[in-house]
Amino acid sequence: MKLHLPDEIILPLKLSEDELRVELAVALYAAKKISFGQARKLADMDWFSFRQLLDEREVAAHYELEDFE
């Protein structure tokens, strides 16, 4: 899927594509829209790194069965 984001919104953020993916992953996970496993894949991070990032941002953990498989 491709997503078009207006430059006037994205450019002032000064985020790379990878940084934007991480921000999206954290936001969707925090909103309980995606699982931990889906979020870390979207962020392209390993389990421990993504968990650490969530801890740093004080995002509460909520795991699904798939996260342990």
C-alpha cells in the first residue's frame, strides 16, 4: 500500500521515512490498533529494541498470543 502525505505536513517534521514508520508503529500500537508483533515489524525493529522504545516513551504493553510465537 502506498500512502500520500502532504508535504506541508510531513516536511516540517524533518523525519526520515524510517523515523516516520517508527512513529506510526508506536502510535498505532499505543492506540491498540495493531499488535506488538505488527508494530515492531512496521518499525523494522527487533523485539527487544521495540520494547525498549515503548518503555522509553512510557507506552503500556499489551501483548497478543502471536507476539510469543
